[in-house]
Amino acid sequence: MINRRLHFSAGQFLLAFLFVTLSSIAVYGQDATTSDGVPAAPVEASSGGDAALGEALFKANCASCHKLYKKAVGPALFQVSQKYEREWLYKWIKNSAKLIASGDAQAVAVYNEYGQQNMNSFEQLSNVDIDNILAYTDTEKPAPVVAAAGAEGGAVAGSGDNTMTNNIILGALAIVLLLLVVLLVVVNKTLKRFADANGIQTEFEIEEERTPIWKAFVQNQFLVLVSSIFLLLASAYFAYGALMSVGVDQGYAPLQPIHYSHRIHAGTSQIDCKYCHSSARESKHSGIPSLNVCMNCHKSIGEVAQSTYQEGMEEYGIDYNKEIQKLYAATGWDSDEQKFVGEEKPVRWVRIHNLPDLAYFNHAQHVTAGNIACQTCHGPVEEMEIMYQYSPLTMGWCINCHRETNVDLQGNGYYEQIHKELSEARGGRQLTIADLGGLECGKCHY
Ligand code: HEC
Ligand code: HEC
Ligand code: HEC
Ligand code: HEC
Ligand code: HEC
Ligand code: HEC
């Protein structure tokens, strides 16, 4: 009786302790993730214009050649209003060519300094518009948001950094669990010593005198029979699964040398697949684009938008801007000087889809002749942050689709006559790819 009561109180004590610590951790966790960091607003050096209106005008008219803090086609424009007279700037921005032609010394000097490139004229802009633009070009570079949130959060981990809070919570949990184990051992020892001292027999000692569970199990023949049948079936099931998936790489998503997001390019930016995989239409292979194709855009896109950047850090743990720097390193592009200077270091993309050599697959046949969308076979590519193999790419997969897909006759006059004759021969029903010979071994095997 006495030992019973002792057991109970120890268990209750532990349960209560566990409950209190866990719930306090949960509360702490919620606190840390909901306190929202407000990004610091850019400091505005007021110069009589509206920076917000100016930003829109700048993006529409000037951003293709100018950046605020970095040289692009034209010079960096940060605080250009302090560099020149306002009247001169009105004239320059409205029509720099006219100003240069008029022999204005300052204009000619600027023109020569930047390699005699021509700036567009903007006669449509009023002086007020230009004041607004110049107010915008006077804005200080905003501090990185993550740092701002960290400073504000104080002792609590930066709220923008979810992985950090998670790690802290996990660490705390581990420590608490460790403490619990130690506590358990200590309590157990103390109780045992206490029991021994009082000459009480503990439950463990009582149990040793009963038949152990495994012995009881072996003695029960029915239980043994049922469990062996179960084990045999289960192992057969898993062995079959393992054998059937030899060489099937569905879901394969290797780490690439540059983190390249189809979600951002094909999804958000809606770049057509064929802009990059241009040979899918005409040839067997789709091919991976050369880095020149990337640089068509990335000469002027050196950094992602602030919101994209934050999403990358928070949801995927990827610093997108660093990834673009890798692209620059690989192509030898110097973004400050805006020209290729360095050595090229080709990027070796890891191949994901790969049929064995014995099989023949042709993209043009499917994309152009068959009129099948890329996504039918490659899945929701525009949502993939990391590319992975969506379809099994087994023979059964190819054959199934050939059995189920009807021949597409729209815009494919070549097949019309054949289709008519074949269809009549088969009692006038719709033709599938299989009827065209899509199941013949020789079509897919060399
Ligand atoms: C087609 C490219 C292009 C566009 C668009 C463009 N600029 Fe320029 N800008 C230049 C170039 C190039 C220079 C360097 C001078 C030169 O070679 O004419 C320059 C020079 C300037 C300068 C003198 C900077 C200095 O530090 O000396 C100012 C100011 C300027 N641009 C303002 C603007 C504004 C404002 C807009 C938009 C309304 C704009 N530019 C649009 C190409 C452009
Ligand atoms: C801006 C260029 C670009 C665009 C647009 C683009 N891709 Fe890609 N694609 C790449 C690059 C680079 C790779 C290699 C890196 C990787 O696997 O993520 C790739 C890889 C792939 C692969 C895997 C190739 C392999 O190794 O097996 C498939 C499949 C693919 N893209 C399909 C598509 C589809 C479908 C679309 C349109 C929805 C598309 N891509 C749009 C650049 C692009
Ligand atoms: C048609 C224009 C275009 C082409 C071509 C293009 N990109 Fe981009 N890329 C963008 C834009 C736009 C963004 C930024 C999106 C944002 O800020 O939200 C971006 C972002 C990125 C990023 C950061 C996000 C990420 O995906 O990790 C990387 C890295 C990148 N591009 C690499 C490449 C590579 C490699 C190629 C060539 C295979 C390429 N890009 C081709 C327009 C392009
Ligand atoms: C009928 C299914 C199917 C369709 C439709 C399809 N693909 Fe593929 N794709 C495959 C198979 C299968 C492979 C593997 C080919 C191999 O290993 O020889 C592949 C491989 C690729 C590769 C890797 C490089 C290569 O050429 O082997 C890229 C990139 C690719 N596809 C892009 C595309 C794009 C872009 C489209 C749309 C224009 C598209 N695919 C449409 C089935 C398809
Ligand atoms: C999503 C459905 C689909 C899948 C999956 C598919 N195919 Fe096809 N396949 C077609 C269609 C549709 C055509 C007919 C194109 C045309 O009109 O010429 C075709 C035609 C072919 C042909 C030419 C047949 C002939 O009679 O000329 C070959 C070869 C072929 N496919 C091989 C493959 C291989 C190999 C795979 C698997 C790796 C595969 N296909 C997967 C739909 C598919
Ligand atoms: C529509 C295209 C297609 C047709 C038709 C086709 N095969 Fe295949 N076959 C494939 C593909 C793709 C693979 C590779 C699949 C893989 O690696 O799992 C393959 C693999 C094989 C393999 C290797 C087995 C393995 O799992 O690696 C054999 C053997 C084979 N096929 C025999 C045949 C015979 C015999 C026929 C005619 C009755 C035939 N195939 C018709 C596409 C086809």
C-alpha cells in the first residue's frame, strides 16, 4: 500500500512539471513569432518634391538606365540634386542633347565623362515632375529589413527569423527533456533507497517472479503463427515496392550549383518555358539554357525586389541576391562596371530527368506534333521553388498515356487521311496514340 502511494505522487509531480514547462514554452513560442517587426521607413531628405510620386516617374522613365546607388547605363543618381543647379537639371533632363548641342560646358563635360552615350529626352516632364523625381533620388538607401527587426526585437529573437526562434524553442525543449530524465533517475533512486531503508518490496522486484512477457508469447502458438504470417506479408510488400522502384527517380530534386527558382521565373515573372528551353519545339531534347540567356535580363537585375528577398530568406532560407552573384561570378560579369571582365566558370547543372539509353523519347514529337503541355509530364513547374522529377518516367507511364490519349487532329492535317482510313478499319471509333503504333517496341527502343 505504501509503495503504491509513493509511485502515484512521483508520477503526478512529474506530469505537473511537464505540463507547466511545456505550456510556458508554447506561450513563449507564440510571443516570439507574433511580435511583428516593422521595417524602417526610408529616411527622406526633403527637397520640396513628393518622393512617392517621383518613384513612380523614375521607375517608368529612368530605371531602364539609372539606379540610385549604383552605376548602370547612366551614372548613379543618388543626391544628384546636390551636384547641379536645379535650372540646369530641368534643362538636362528635358533634353540633354539640346543642352549639349548648345555648347553648355557642364553638359558637354558630363556627356564626355560617361562615354558620350545618349540619354533620352523627356520634354513631357514638368518642372514639378522633375522636382518629385529628384526628391526620390535623394532618399537614403533603406537599411536591410532583417537587421531593423532584430534591433527592435531586443532580447527576443528577431521575429523575421523564424528558423532562429524555432531553434531556440527546440533547444529549450531538449534541455527541459534532459532535466526531466535526470530528475526521474534521481527521484527513482531516492524512492528506492527510501523503500529499501523501510524494508518495502518494490514493484520491480515483485514482477521478476512472474513469467516474462516474451516467454508467455513463445508459449502461445496461435500468437506466434499470426505474427509470423503478418511479418512475411509485410516484408514481401516492402521488397516488392523496393524492387519496382529500382531506377525510378520520381521526386528526384538534386541540389543545383545556383539556386534557380522556376516559381519566380516561370511563375511570378511568367517567362515562357520556351524562352529558355527553346529547342523543345524542334528537337529531341529540350536542353538547358546557356548563361547568356540569363544575362539578357540579369545584366540589369542584380538584386531581387525587397519582398522577394524577404520571402526567400523566410520561406526557403535562401539569399536570392547571393545566388545572382553566383551567376555573375560564373559569367565573369562585373555589375559595378557593367561589363564582362572576369573569367567564365561554366555552371554544371545536375541533370534531373534521364531515361536509360535503351529508350528513345522525343520532345518535338510530343510538344509540337502531340500538342501536349509541358506541365502534363513535368507537373506544376511554375510553382516549383526547386525543380524535381514529377512523373515516374517508366515504360508503364509512357504506354498508359499512349493508350488513353486520342490523336489530336486539330491543326494537324497530315494525319487526317490516315486517321480516316484507320478509323474506318476500326469501326469508326476515336483513335488513340496506341492505334498509330505508339505501343510498338521499336518506336521507343532502338
Ligand atoms: C536611355 C538611357 C537613359 C535614360 C532613359 C535616362 N538617362 Fe539620364 N543619363 C543617361 C546617360 C548615358 C547619362 C550620362 C551622360 C551622357 O552620356 O549623356 C545620363 C546622365 C544623367 C544625369 C547627369 C548625372 C550626373 O551625375 O552627371 C541626370 C541628372 C540624369 N541622367 C537624369 C535622368 C532622369 C531624371 C531620367 C528619367 C526621367 C533619365 N536620366 C533617363 C542615360 C539615360
Ligand atoms: C529563365 C529560364 C527558364 C525558364 C523560363 C524555364 N526554365 Fe526550366 N530550367 C531552367 C534552368 C536553368 C534549369 C536547370 C536548373 C534546374 O534544374 O533547376 C531548368 C530545368 C528544367 C527541367 C529539368 C531538367 C533536367 O535536368 O531534367 C525541366 C523539366 C524544366 N526546366 C521545365 C521547364 C518548364 C516546363 C518551364 C515553363 C513552365 C520552364 N522550365 C521554364 C531555366 C528555365
Ligand atoms: C526574362 C528575364 C529573366 C531571365 C531570362 C532570367 N531571369 Fe533570373 N530573374 C528575373 C527576375 C525578374 C528576377 C527577380 C524577381 C523578383 O525580384 O521578384 C530573377 C531572379 C533570379 C534569381 C534569384 C531568385 C532565384 O531564382 O533564386 C536567380 C538566382 C536568377 N534569377 C538566376 C537566373 C538564371 C540562372 C537564369 C538563366 C537560366 C535567369 N535567372 C534568367 C528575370 C530573369
Ligand atoms: C510527353 C511528356 C513530356 C512533355 C509534354 C514534355 N517533356 Fe520534357 N521530358 C520528358 C522526358 C521523358 C524527359 C527525359 C528525356 C531523356 O532523358 O531523354 C524530359 C526531359 C526534359 C528536360 C531535360 C533535358 C532534356 O532535354 O532531356 C527538360 C529541360 C524538359 N524536359 C523541358 C520540357 C519543356 C520546357 C517542355 C514543354 C515545352 C517539356 N519538357 C514537355 C517528358 C516530357
Ligand atoms: C501525356 C501523354 C504521353 C506520355 C506520358 C508519353 N507520350 Fe509519347 N506520345 C504521346 C502523343 C499524344 C503522341 C502522338 C504525337 C503525334 O501526334 O505525333 C506520342 C507519340 C510518341 C511516339 C511516336 C509514335 C509514332 O507512332 O510515331 C513515340 C516514339 C513516343 N511517343 C514515345 C514516348 C516515350 C518513350 C514516352 C515515355 C518516356 C512517352 N512517349 C510518353 C503522348 C504521350
Ligand atoms: C511508349 C514507349 C515504349 C514502348 C512502346 C515500349 N517501351 Fe520498353 N521501355 C520504355 C521506357 C521509357 C523504358 C525505360 C523505363 C525505365 O527505366 O523504367 C523501357 C524499358 C524497357 C525494358 C527494360 C526493363 C526495365 O525496367 O529497365 C525492356 C526489356 C523493354 N522496355 C521492353 C519492351 C518491349 C518488349 C516492348 C514492346 C512490346 C516495349 N518495351 C515497348 C518505353 C517503351
